[in-house]
Amino acid sequence: MTFPLMPGYDHINLVPGLDPVAAVKDRELGDSIHRYPKLLPAGSPDFGHAVQTGTEWRIGCTGAADPAGARYDLASNLRRRANGLEGEPGLAADLLAAADRLDPEEGEQLPKDEWEIGDRRYRVIRVEKYTLIGDGVMEPPRPTDASPACGSGSALRGFLLDPRAPAGQWEAQLRLNLVGYMPVLGPVPDVIRAEARHAVQSHPAVVLLPPTFTMVEIKDGSWEPITGADDPVRARDHLAGYFAELLPRLREFQGAPPTAAELADWAEAAEQIGAATGHDFTAIGRRFRTVRVSRMLRLGRDGPEGPRPSDQERYDLPESC
């Protein structure tokens, strides 16, 4: 089956009037761009998969740390869809056959990142993460980020990749800024820089995705990430859980059970984190901050960007098909 190209992938639909909610978010973005004018990479990319039906692309899921993990997630998605089909045994068999290649009971995974099954095309995708920074401070959550997400990963599941959606002036400005964005810092192999330059040419457009949020500890001028979530409320809850639940279990697992004093400190930290207000706060004498991690996906004529060769090699994996 022939699948259509992505319409309007290289366009930005700048409109003078947005709906009230979108207008507020665009003004908030403008304020953030003024306060935090620089782009800073925010860790390794995430991987997931997107699904094309007709001209429409939607995200299936994200959150995998590497392309192989995204393929396992895709296999799970294919099996769920096959199990829900009635009266289409041929399609169900094709879905299960692909899933068995991506997640076999025995042997190695087939490193194939694109599948055409029935009237749908499935592609493993690469999600870039960045944050805005100004005067050495990374952007905190915005006022409209305050509402908790419905569940882990729910902010991106089913997200429509629509480059032609109405955009305000600040979204348009940020997307233009990101077109040539090269999140490659420090001493990295030339091949990684070359791949980043190639991506700018092969997938020259971007769409902005809902953000995620990271809890960092600020100490000695450095920012150390600890945990995170899809909304600021859950990110803070995870930080409290890190002290109240994860640290004790980790020490038990390491064979060095925590002392009573340590348990008391961690319980106090969890209590203080739960009672803290604002996005910059202290607990048991340690300083923490909620950081807004923005996400983007590159688009080309044929749809969203997939993994790059170096994404495979970073994890000692064979190149994808």
C-alpha cells in the first residue's frame, strides 16, 4: 500500500487570533522566551512510535530510552490491536507476525523501525528534549502547566502531529529557532554532528510536544536530576517518594540497610517536599527545583524522524532496517 506524504510539513500556520486558552499559552511562551532566551539540551532523546492512517500521524507511545525499547513497546501495541480484532483474521495474523519479530520469545529482536500493516504505517520515532535557560537558571513550569496529567505518558498518547495547526507568534518563533537546532555539545564523534546536520536537512520542520518535568537538586552550582513526571504535581510527588520509598529499598537491595537516623531524615524530607510551595524549595537543608523539559519532533516530507544510526550504536545495537 502506498502511504501519502505529510501535508504542510514545512509550513507554519501563523494566525492573528487564537482561541482563548491557546492565546494564554502563547503569551506564556513569549514571556519564557524573554526570561530564558537560550536553548539547552535536556538529556538523551526519547523514543517511541507513531502511527499513520491516511495523511494523519498520531503518537502511539513514547518514553523508551533507546530504539530497541520503542520496538518492544510497538510489539505490545500490535498485539493489543490484534487481540481486539474480530472478523479480520488476516490482519490480526499480520500484526502478530510483526510483533513476534520485534519481541521474539527466542532469539534477537529484528531492528526494523517501520512497518506497513493493513491501512496503517508504524514508525519508531525520535523525540528531542531541551529546556530554556537564562542567567544560568532553567525554566520552571508555566502557570498553565499546573494541571496534573491523567496518567503516565498520557500527554503524548494519541497526540496528533499537525504542523498546519494554528500557531501564535511565539510558537512560530520558537519553531523557527528550533529548525536549525543542533543539540550536540562537548567532545562528540564527528559522525554524531554529521547526523544532526543531516537531520536538519532531511527533517527541516518541527512540532512542539507537551512537556515533561524534572526534579533537580542544586548543589555546588550544578543541577543534578533525580526524578520526574508528565506534570509538576506528580514530579514533586515522585521526589517525595524517592526519599520515602525508593532510597530505603535501594539501600536494602545494595545490602546496606539504612540506619534509623537516615530513615527519619528521609521521612522528614518527604514531608517537607509535600508541604513546600513554589518550584524552588528546600528540604532537610537541600535545595530542589522543578525544571520544565520541552520536547520536539522533527518532521520531513515523509513524516516524523526515526532513530539515527548513532542512536543504535550508542547501545551496541545493529542498525535499523
